[in-house]
Amino acid sequence: MARILSLEGDEHQHAQLQLPWYVNGTLEVEERAAVQAHLGRCARCQADAAWQFRLRAEAGEDRASREATPRDDFERDWVALLEQLDPPRMAAAPGRGFRARWPGSWSRWLAIAATAQAVVIAALALALWVSPSRPADAYRALGQPSPIVAANALVVFHADATEAQIRRALRACDARIVGGPTTTDAYLLAVPDLGPRTLAKLRSEPAVLRIESLEGEAAR
Amino acid sequence: MQGDHADRSSRALPSRLGPPVSRPADAPEVTLVGRVALGDARAFEALYRLYHPRLSRFIGLMSSRHPVVEEALNDTMMVVWKRADSFNGQCKVSTWIFAIAYRTALKALRRHEAPADEPIGEEAASADAGPEQHRSDGETREALVSALGRLSAEQRSVLVLAFFHDLPYAEIARIVDCPVDTVKTRVLHGRRRLRALLSGVLGDWL
């Protein structure tokens, strides 16, 4: 059991106890001045301080080494944590919350929800189109009326993606956003010629965190 | 847990969070914790992202065994998620989270590891004592981490917080829930033992 030492009296003992925080630079001004004054008179504390400065330097090297840890460690730990928490609530996290391992049950749920949403959107659009009460002069389109387009892909953008990046990703494949955002911040896309090459192209875009085909092709 | 979400989201920010002690630099994290208390998953992810490197480092120095580190890290953030409403703003968010990490790390160590070696006398050489050798930086670091592992968990934790995380003694005292004098004494004895453990491996650093 460590012996608790009194701080009163003994200047040397006091400095010995304060040295670590003199070394890490967190002592108050007066405390630092007191230690510094003692160091000027005590060779033993000077040696001790030098050793602790070296210890702290090695600690700094250790930090630099650990900071070089690949991001995958964070992703792996985050997904492991998510699986222990309440999945439906954690699904409200932005796209970055869905990392390399997308639990199969979530993927199926998301695909089903997105498909259902796309069907509803298409049905509503169809209902509007065939409505007999459309006034002829209330609105005049500048161009050809767009055909109803069903969503065939589900995309999640990076939380910090810029509008320019998103626009670029969509233009690269002539894709259009036709629905969303969903409760999980996903968007429904209509992508012409949605094949493996187009999916790969979209995945390579900086704005895209994850994309899934609703036509049955597995996502990443 | 299933019912938590509705309960949390219907609550206003808990009044006991109150105005924190004036620490403008801590305001963003206090806001995050407040949102986590309301069940905001995005805020929780942001907090996790913010603290993962530091907690990994601290807990990784408390134990060299990966399963222990992983368990303690997860347990720490689980407590943050479940008990965010208990944060009362009377200390920094980092102090609160590190205090949780300290307790969960100790628990994980007790569950998984044998007790640390009994303290050796300061005059005793380490088991690796031998002639002075020139060592690479990586080997020096390994020797340091290995020597830390031979201290008691209590000594190891305060040394890590002081030298690896550069925390003031008052904050360390709050994290380990001990008086400041105890922290200073633990660091004193811990660093003397560390120096003894390293003397035969590294020679004299001076």
C-alpha cells in the first residue's frame, strides 16, 4: 500500500511530487516557479526531471505510433458497438454509421423499405398524372413532361459530401434523385443502365458512402 | 432499451445538466453529451469518433491483451450511451468519459487477467537485466510499455494519464476518484519502480 506523503515542509519532497506535472507542463504558474527554483539547487531533481522528460518523449512517440493505426480499427469497433445497441435507433445515425459490415437483416430491411417507398412514390405520381382535374392553363411545362421513373438504386452520401460532389456523382452516371431522404438519410436514385460497371463508378465517387441496387445486385 | 428511445426523445434537455462550469472549450462536447442523453445517435457517433483514439490509447496501455481492450472500450461507450443523462457538467466531458474508461478497464482487467506482480524493491534489477545495449526507438518503446505492464493497474493508470495524456494532477484525481496527494504519491512510487524496471534494459537515459 502506498504511503501518503504530506506536502508540507520538505521542499525537495514537494518538488519530487510535483515533477511529473512540471514535465508535462500543467502546473500553475506559482507551482512551476517553485519547482524551477528548486531544480536550480538540486542535482538529484534535475536528473529525475531529465529522466521524466525522456519518458514523456517516449510517450509522445508511442502516441504517434498508435495514431498511425488504420481507420479500420475504428470502423470495426464502431460496428461491434452498434450491434450491441438498439439497432432501429442506431439506424437513425447518418450514412457514416453504416460501415463495412452491414448486418444482413438491416440490408434486407432497408431494401424492402426502399422498394416499398419507391412503389408508393410511383403510385402517387401515376395518380397525379391520370387525374382528370388537371387544369390545362394552370401550369405549362417548359419542356417535354418527364416519364415516371421508378427508383432502382439506394444511395447514402457521406455526411460531409458537398453539393458539387453529389452533383458530379449523379452526372457521372446520368442518375437522378427520385426520392428521399429516408429515415436513414438514404436517397432513391433512378440510374439508367444500372449494371456492375455503373455501380462501381458510383462507388468510386467521393460523395458516395454506399450504394445498393434495388434490382437485386449485391452492394459492396 | 427498446422503450428508451421514446422516453428520451420526448424529454427536454435535462435541467440538471444546467449551466456547466465556465469552460468554453468544452461547450461542443457538452452539447454532444446532452444530445446523446436525448437518444441522438448521430451525436453519439460523433462523440465516439472524437474519443476512440484517446480511449484506445489509454485502455491499450492499461492492458496489452486485445480482447480486454476491445471489451473495455465497448463497455465504456455503452455506459456513455446509457448514462449520458447523469453527466452534470461539473467536470469536463473528457474527465467524465475517462473516469468511466478507468473503471471499466479495471473491471475488464480483473475479469481477464491475473493480478499484477507484487511491487519489487526499487533496488532490484528487472528480469531482463543485462549489459547495456543500443536499442532502436521501437524497442525502447516496447520495453517501456512492457515495463508499464508490470506495475499495478493503479500505478500504471496514473502514470499513463500524466505522461501519455498530459493531464493535470487535479484531473487525474477526479478520473481515478482519489485525493490529489494519493495521485502524486502513486506517480512517485510508480515512476521509481518503472525506472528500476527499465534500468537493466535501457541502461541510463541520462
